[in-house]
Amino acid sequence: MDPLLIAALLALGAAIGFAAGLLGIGGGMLTVPFMTLLFTLQKLPPEHIVHMAIATSLATIMFTSVSSVRAHHQRGAVLWPVAARLAPGILVGSLVGARLAGALPSKWLALFFAVFVGFSATQMLLDRKPKPTRQLPGTAGMFGAGGAIGMVSAIVGAGGGFVSVPFMLWCNVRIHNAVATSAALGFPIAAAGTVGYVISGWQLTGTTPGAVGYVHVPALVILAAASVLTAPLGARVAHSLDTARLKRVFAMLLYLLAAYMLLRAARG
């Protein structure tokens, strides 16, 4: 691989790892647009670039989530019973979402990502938090919620924090517990979604350098190596820092990344 590409992936991996630990967002919002740009510069098949960026981002979250959730667990912040009740729906939703994304044309996938990121950035910028008006639902409700979280997360290549954290806040879960539990949910989201993207893009295996399905393995290895080092740092900072101002800055960056993906969708 090009040394400049390796350096860019290392820097990106460090950034997404820190963001995942700090904000509980999995890092996919950052990863997908930058990976789309890097894969474009590497002249990979244009009709598969967005799919590969999302799939590789999702696979990276398997490593990021393990690293960040360990730090949250050490502080006793992860609600493991809640994570266990959401996990079955998440596994099904993530697998279905990845297969659905694999069937979508690249421009529609980029458009969905841009709209979702723009909406999430607005929520973050306004610091909107759902009012805790209810308790966590029963088994069927948790399965449905997990399915929705997993499906959306797999389609956009994110760890689910922008969906799971508001859901848990709505259900009277404290913010630090919601962020920590969201980090724990990143692994089943990423694992099932990655399997779905490997199956959906299997035709690329052996024909596109570095690809196993839609997952670009060399990029995954570099991103994961950097992200697992910085995710615990982000998680530690999250417990000692008021992140409201930082979230506003991050939201502005998300607007720029959403605009890039929207432009790419417009260009087809």
C-alpha cells in the first residue's frame, strides 16, 4: 500500500477510536466519507466504493467497541442486561440492513448516509435529548428496537449510538449508562453487519485487491490497529468532561461530511 495512504488510515483510525470512546458513536460517521474519498483516490471500482467504505467502517467497529467498552465497564457504566435484551434484534436487523444496502445502487446508499448524518448532526448541534417519559419495553419491544437500531446502523456503517442512545434516554436510562451501553452494542451491530456485507459483496473477493466481499481487509487492519489504542482514552475523557461544546464542533464537521456524500450521490 501507498505510505501516504497508510498514514491517512492511521490518522483516521486514531480519530474514530477517540470519537467512539468519547461520544459513543462508533466512529462510522467520520469513517465512511473519508474512506469513500480514499477509495476513490485509489481508483477502486466506483460502483462499489460507497459499499466498501460502509462495510469497512462497520468491520472496524468490532475492534473499536471492544476497546472502548472495556474502559466503560471498568467504571461500572455498562448496563449489560439492557445490552443483552437488545442484542437479538440488533443481530437480525444488522444482517438484514447489510443485505439491503448491498442491493442498493451506490448513489442511493450515499444519499441515505448523507440524510442520516445531516439529521444526526442537527440533533447533536441542538443538543436535543428525548424526555424520559417511559421505561424500557418488554421482550418484543426490545427486539423491535434492536432490529431498528441494527438495520439503520448497518446501512450507514455506524455503531448505532445516534439511535440507541436517544432510545435509552427516552426510556429513563442515565446518559453515561446510555453511552456506555451503546458502546457495548457496537460489537453485535458490527459483527452481523460485516457478515452481511461479506455475503452481499462476495463477487468482489479475489477480483478487487484487498476485498473480502465489500470489506477492504488492509484498510480494516490499519484502522483497527489505530482505533483500539485511542478508544479507551476517549472513554476515560467522557467521564470527566462536559462534551456539549465538543459535540457542537463535531456536528459542524458532520455537516461537511454529509455535504460531501450528498454531492457524491448527486454525481451518481
